[in-house]
Amino acid sequence: NHAMDYGVAAFLDTLENIKTQGIALIGAGKDLEEARKPLIIEKKGTKVGFLAYNTILPKGYEAQPGKPGCAPLRAWTSYQPIEDYQPGTPCRILTFANQEDLEAMKQDINKLRPLVDILIVSMHWGLHHVPATLAMYQFEAGHAAIDVGADLILGHHAHILKPIEVYKG
């Protein structure tokens, strides 16, 4: 979520420096196609595929066709009064994955699945500094990824430990 804090030139320079050092890079790129490109690593005959997405994106940090940035899996938030006849009472917070981004992630997983033995999706997502709480969109996106073929979701961003879920084994 800080990848573009110093602008496009610094972002592209960072990507180039990472590649020059021989470090594998996923989830960011010079354009949307590169940001969504998978990584496949083979060790001892096992092929492991990796994809990465970011839901914690300030406006303009998402990669687009012809524009650098991070592979987006954006989400939106809605607030619903719990007791609408009680002005000022707390609201229920609802979050939903951006359907276009969700479909793009599912397409990426579908393309990668037949090429690998294990498929891992990295997600920069969630509520930071809020103990034991996951946002609704995390279940939506995580379940969608598993449903189309991901074996493991690596979630990060929270700055604290969070719960895990075993979904469909």
C-alpha cells in the first residue's frame, strides 16, 4: 500500500532494482498485465505457483493497462444502521470485493492452476490494528480464490496476528 508513495519514477526504479538483484516479484508491475503475472518455482519436482493482490490501495496506486502499480483486489465499504430508529447508534460495517477485480483474480487462478502442483495467493488486505476481526470482503475474496483452485491464501497487512480459517480442507 506504500509502493507508489514516492511517485511512478521511484516505483519503476524499485521494480528494476528488485529484478536486477534476481529477486522474484509478484503483484506489482509496469502495467496491469505485469502486476498480475504469476511466478512459478519448481523445487524437487514440485511446481509452486504464486499470485499477489492488494486491497489496501490509495487511489491511483492500482495497476491499469499502460499504468504502473499493484495488482488490485479493491473492496468497498458500506455502513448500515443497526437500529435506524436510534439516531447516533453504531452501524454495522459491510465490505464487498470489487467484482471486476475479483473476476480478474479468479481468471488468473484458473490460468495458473493447470500449470502447478500448489497454488498460493498472497493478499495485502484487512483491518490493521483491530484484534481478531476480519472484514467481510476477506471471506468473499478468500473463498472465491479457494473455490477456483488456490490451495493457500497468505494474508498480510494487519500489523498484528489475525485468525485463520480452514475452508474446504
